[in-house]
Amino acid sequence: MAGVFLGNVVFVTAVSVSYDANVTVTNTTQESTVTVPGVRVGDFVMVNKPSHSTGIGIVNARASAADTVAITYGNFTGSAVNPAAETYLFCVIRPDSVTGAAQA
């Protein structure tokens, strides 16, 4: 169904977590998981890496299990990159329900 999706938000929170990404693969993506208390499958998750790491980008974040966020990193260099451990900030949004509203 195409259109604008409508729904209520029942929960929004910000959680900071100390995390060491350990991204080492080259010229590809790698998913890494981090424990984020309170996250549930179906939550919308945004992540903020507090510093710049040359060649590394966050390309996706998802609630992969209870209390677990899977972050997909892209390494756009020809060599391994391992960002330093730091405190990431996660914004977690929990929808009440989502319905599709068709548009013409």
C-alpha cells in the first residue's frame, strides 16, 4: 500500500550506551549489535555516534531483539577501520500502531 503512514507514538526516550563498534571489514558493510536497555522489536531506532571516524558511516539501525540494537556500518576504505570505544546516543520511538492511509 502506498501512502502516508499514520499512528500514535506511545514512547520516546534517549539512551546513552558505552560501546566499542569493532568494525574491521573493508569496502563493505558490517552489522554489530549493542545492548540498549528497554528496546523492543518494532521500535524505531536512531543512533548518534559522537565523533567522526574517517571512512566509516552508519547506514542503518534496527531493534533486532529485546534490549538489542543492530547497527550496520559501512567501511568505504580499502583498509580496516576500528573506531574508538565511546558513548553512543540512541533515540528510541515506540509506535502504538501504524495504519496506512492511501494517497491518490
